[in-house]
Amino acid sequence: MANTPQSKKRARQNERRFDINKARRSRIRTFIRKVEEAIASGDSASAVAALRAAQPEIARGVTKGVIHKNTASRKISRLAARVKALSA
């Protein structure tokens, strides 16, 4: 358990950041799921729209330090490839 005032403050900050990061990760997953559902339904227009909405959300996760840059790039790339294949 935290003993010094600084370690107590760090513990409080960590809890607060954990909640914020958890919400952001959940939001990213929701956007990704919407794209995957649109792909599964076979609707090309809604898949493109969902991907356009998901891309900035995933990128924002990188700038906030929630996910790694390469992870975000990989997710966007794979989703885009699936949407493109659906359109073709």
C-alpha cells in the first residue's frame, strides 16, 4: 500500500487514468465492431462510412497512448482491405 504522500497521489492518478483509458479502449472497440458488422452485413456504403468514423478514433487512441502506433496502423489497414474487398 502507498505510504508517502507522493505515492498516494500517484495511486489516485493511476486509478483516474485507468478509468479514462478503459473508456477510450472500449470506444475504439465499439467503432471497430461497427465496421466489422457492416462488412458482415455486406453493405458497402455503410462499411465505408463506419471505417471513416473509426479511423480518427483509432488514431486518437495512439495520441493518447492507449494503443501502440503500429497496432493502430495494422487495425486500420486490415479493416480498409476488407472494406475494399467488399466494394470490389
